[in-house]
Amino acid sequence: MSALIAAFALAISLWNYWEDAEQSKIEKWQEVAVYEFILNNKLSTFQDIKVGYITEAQQITTFSLPKNEIQDDALRKIILKLQSNNLIRLRDTGYYEAVLATYQPNPTEMMDIIKRQQHLRDLFPIVKTKVIDLLNKDCGKLNQDEIYRYISDSVDIEAPIFIDMLHSMRGIEVHMLKDETWCTTYDSEKIEK
């Protein structure tokens, strides 16, 4: 008799486990479906979300899901869960919208960014002076890679940063000639004539 009761208790436990797993799968799908609908439809009313959910539910074939309707209470529960997880919000106009995350660097990262930008601002006049001095002597003889090699001997600068700086001077202090060599703007007018 006790073996029969134990077997019956095991069967009930397995049934409950299967039901809980199936319910969890459905709830997760519902959360994703509702969130994606709100994300893709910028401003959505409760009724819009319900219609979108029903449309999406009718396409599911991998598991059993109420296909024709969702109870308003169940949908409200899903929406509240998404709101509590800060994935959606209800605007004062009555529309739901997705909350899009923005990256906020921590204070240490922010200080590193500020220091790097300050370093680049301090470095620019040094690089500019050296480039102009070099091109005053060697107008029309050096391409940007050769200029970088000369400048990087005396200034610690990465090639992409240098090239950005060189091109930011273009048209004002320096000019790239047709053969992709560089000159100061004043001298380039003499050479291209």
C-alpha cells in the first residue's frame, strides 16, 4: 500500500513539475512577445498589445498556448513584470513604450576618457607645428605615411590618431597634392600652378 502511495505521490510531483516547466516556458514566451511588440510599435495602448499578442500567439506551433485570446489580467501581469524589470514604461498619455538602455560609463572610465581627450587636445598643437615645419622643408615630397614616420620619431602618437589630425589640418594649414604628397597650403598653390 505504501508503495502505491509513494508511486502516486511521485506521479503527482512529476505532473506538477511538468506543468510548472510548461507554464514557465509560456510566461517567458509571453514576456518576449509583448516586449518585442512594444519595441517594434513605438507607442502602444493596452488594446494594441493584446491584438499583437493574439496575432503572434496564433503563429506558435512548438508548444500549447491559448491562441485566440489572453485574459486581460494575465496580460496586465506580463506588462507589470516588464515594467518592474524596467524594460517598458507607461507614459502619461496612456501609451506603453520600450525603455532603451544607454551606456553610462562608470566614473573611472569617464575620467580616463576625459584624460585621453585632454591629452589629444594638448598633442594637436605639437603635431601641427612639427607637420608644418616638416612640410615647409619638404613640400610635395612626402605622403602621409612618410610624414607619420618622421613625426612619430619625436612624438608618441598612434598612426590613426595622427592621420585624423593631419586630415583635420587639410585645407587650412596643409594641402594634399594630386600625387598624394603633402605641402603647406601656401606652398601647394605654387606647386600646382
